Amino acid sequence: MTFPDLLKRPSAYLPLVMSGGALALVLGFVASVGVVEQSDEGTAARIFQLLLVAQLPVIGTFAMRWVPRAPRPAMLVLGLHLLAAVTAVATVIMLEA
């Protein structure tokens, strides 16, 4: 199985879509409201957290199924998952500073 073929699997692309959605949520919130100090977490923050946590079972399923079958392409996809999640979280951290 090649890397492009593996990326066509739902368990490979769904976490990337979820991380992209989390990043878009943060950027959309900042564009519409701005960077404001809030006393309590709002709905956007909760949805962001749910999107990131909901990826974990999908990534785990992907890893258990594809790492034994196609180690190199699967590890590349897992690296993309990590990069996408770190990008979304890093954006939030940079905006808080």
C-alpha cells in the first residue's frame, strides 16, 4: 500500500479534517470576535477540545490496522496527524500569549 492510497482511507483523512476544522474554528473565532480574555471557556473552546479528543480513537484504529500492514506509509500518515494537531494547538497557544 502506498502513501497516497493510504490517505484515501477514512481513518487516515478524518483526523486531518478534524484538525483542520479545529484550526478553522480558532481562526474564524479570532476573525469575528478578536483575541479577548474570557472568564469562562466558550462554545468555540469546547468544540475545539472535542474535535481534538475525538481524533484519538480514529488515530488509534488507524495505527492498529495499518502500521503492521504498511509500516512506512502508515508512519508518514501518523506524522501528518501529529503535525495537524500540533498546528491547531500551537495556534491557540500563540494567541494566548
